[in-house]
Amino acid sequence: MATIRIETVADAATGQVFAEVYRDEFPEPIMKSAAAFTSDDDLVEQVVEMLRTHFPDHFPFVEDPTIGV
């Protein structure tokens, strides 16, 4: 099992927020986003929405907006 951690970091130059993605115990991020988010909450909301879109819950009684049901 892999552990993936997403950290939000403020960019002092722009005042915006970017994400750093870490895997397991690697000390360096495996991926960074651009400083394109207005706040930690904005970044979290967009990451959660992306995950919901790409990894939807297909339990039979859950509405799935990716298939219109």
C-alpha cells in the first residue's frame, strides 16, 4: 500500500498557494503544482473534486455525476 500526502504551500512572491505531492517516505515531493490557487481551501476543494471525478464511488445507491445518474 502506498501513502500519498498533499501539502499546501504559500508562495511568498505571488501570495497564491501551490501543492506539493509526496509519496511514502520520500523526502522530496514527487510533483508540484503551479502557484495558481487563491487559498488552502481553494486548493483542497479542487483536489477533492478531481479525485471524485477520477475515482467515483460506484456504490449502487450513490449518485454519480460523471455518468449523469
